[in-house]
Amino acid sequence: MTNSLLKRGTILTLAIMLGLSVAACGKKGPLEPPTDAGQEYPRDYPSQ
């Protein structure tokens, strides 16, 4: 009895961890290629 309960708990824990890892990906939608605006070096930052 204890062995089956341990197996069930382990499987449930692994399923929850797998679901949370997939849910934590973050990016929704298609990826966008970088624009040419990001290649302007050196950049001038405003002085405070």
C-alpha cells in the first residue's frame, strides 16, 4: 500500500513540475527578427 502511494505521489509531483516548467516559457506569439536600429554603436546616452 505504501509503495503504490509513493509511486502515485511521485508521478503526480513530476506531472505538476512538468506542467509548471512549460507554463514558465513566457514568449507568446511568433519571434521577430532584430531590426537595424539595434546596431547603432556607440550609443549616446543622456546625461543626468
